[in-house]
Amino acid sequence: MPLTKTRFLENVMHIPDGYLSPQTYIPLYGVSIVVWRMALKKIRDDLSAKHIPYLAMAAAFSFLVQMFNIPIPGGTTGHAVGAGIIALLLGPWTAVIAVSVVLIIQAFVFGDGGITAIGANCFNMAIVMPFVAYWTFNLLRGLSQNTVRVTVAAFFSGYVGLSAAAICTAFMFGIQPVIASGPDGMPLYAPYPLSIAIPAMAIEHLFLFSIVEGVMTVALLKYFLKNESTLIYAMKETSHEKI
Amino acid sequence: MKRFEKKLWLGIFAMAVLSPLGIILPEKFGAEGAWGEWGTDTLEKLLGYVPGGLKKTADIWAAPIRAYSFGGEGAVLSTRIVSYIVSAFIGIVLAYIIILVISRLLFKHEK
């Protein structure tokens, strides 16, 4: 497998137009719309007007953090998403909305991610990622306040969250040749099978981008623990019952 | 505004100003940018053909600030750096406005 062949797959966290078949992106639009409605209801019940500035900051932060492309020398680039730390600070449902808003802006204004793929991209980065991150954190932390345990839980929260999003993205690409081929048997959309798509996306995330996401999650959680610890959604006594 | 909130906004503005690192570092390390590598001509080179459905949908939307650059993807680095910072602030403002509108609708009985 020549290097150049996988190159286009790498860092396609934001799926562009034309890479997913309608039978993939239409149902994913459906799923995202359902989850958006649930999330808005959850936010109305769980948060109050005083959280609005933080919600806005969370979205701004996610937009910016995605601009910091991290290079693999001679290879390609990737970036953190921030959905994990937002889920820990403001809750996974809030992260769904904050990151979705970002992905929609990116697609419409900057052509980063396709218009047809908004549902798919939101599913990966704004739904799978914050929930996997949140669950990972709770699973590893338990109810412990121990610094080491909280740190480890925060790291893996970001690490597993972004990795899960990357693998979901790769899965969406990889099933395209199977489910959408022309009458001549040639793929109509993303042309590479799972056996190429999954390793290409998984390796670079597991070994670099997800580590960056994990470290960032730890650093920001520590900052909030020090300065505004009462705000942290995932560490409120009742947070386990809320979800 | 609370002091802590002010600090966070300062952090966000600092990120916006520093954002060009996200294009300068990849350039320095010879890493290909996050955009443009999915162009249909690149695929043509890699595969020898462009998948039919992909060809039809790829250019369905013309984004006003494609690839966060006012001079297009191939612009000189200085143009891309300025565009990148401006894009960062456009992103902040848009995110802020959209979240504010959503929140107003959600919490209209509060305040």
C-alpha cells in the first residue's frame, strides 16, 4: 500500500461532500436531528441562563482548537476537537450543541466538512466523541477525588473520545465501496475499503492526535479544578444520576 | 462579567491570534494541509479515476471563505496567515451569535 494512497484518508475527520453515499448521510442527518432535539431539551432542564457565556465560550474554543493543525512530519495533519473537555465541564448534551454549531459553521462558511456530511460529522465529533469521553471519565474516576485518578481519567476521556470519533469516521468511509458501487462494480463514493480506512485513521490518532486531545483535556480540567471547580459538570455529586 | 469569565475570553482571543501556528508548523514540517488533498484531481492521480457519485457531489457547495483563506488554498503564506486570524475571529463571533440565539430561545422565561 503506497503511502500516497492512504494520505487522502488521513485527517479527513471532517468528511467532505462526495465521500459518503446518500444512504449513509441521510440516516445520519436523521440521527443527529433527533439527538439535537434531545440535547436542547436536556440543556433547558439542566442548565440556566448563567451558563450561556460558558456555552458560547465552549463553541468558540472548539472552533479555535480545531484550527491548530498538528503536523506529522512529511505526512499529513490532524487536530484536537475539544468535545471531551466540553463534555466534562458542561455535560455531554451541552457538548453536542456546542460542537455541532462549530461543525455547521465550518461546513457552510469555510468549506471544512461537507454540507451533505453535516449529519455524519456531527455524529462522529459532536455525539460519539463527547459521550464516549464522558463515559470514559466516569468509568475511570468512579467517585474518586484522588488527583492521580482524576488526571488519568481526564487523559483517557480525551484520548478515547477522539479515537472513537476517528474510528467511526473511518468506518463510514470504509463501508462506502461495499454499499455504493456503480453497475460496473466501481465505487461511487469513498473508494477505500475498511481494511485501509480503519488503520489509516486509527494509527495516526492513537499515536498522536488523541494523545494531544488527552493532554489538553487534563490541562483544562486542572485549570477549572483550581479556579472554578463548582462549574465542572462531571464532578458534581449528582452528575452520575443525571445521565 | 465575572473575572474568571474575562480570563477565559482572553485565553480564547490569545488562541485566535496564535491560530496561524496551525498552518505554519505543518508547512515547516512538510506535512500536507488539511484541505485540498481531497480534490478530485488529487484522487484522479491516486486512483486513476474519480468515483462517479463523488464527482457529482464534491462541489455542491461553494463556501465563502474556502479553507480559511481569502486567497484560496494556493495563496501565499502571509495571505493565509492573515486570513486565518480573521477566520478565527469570524468563527468566534458566529459561534457566539448562534449560541446566544439558541440560548435565548431555550431560556426565554429566565433572566
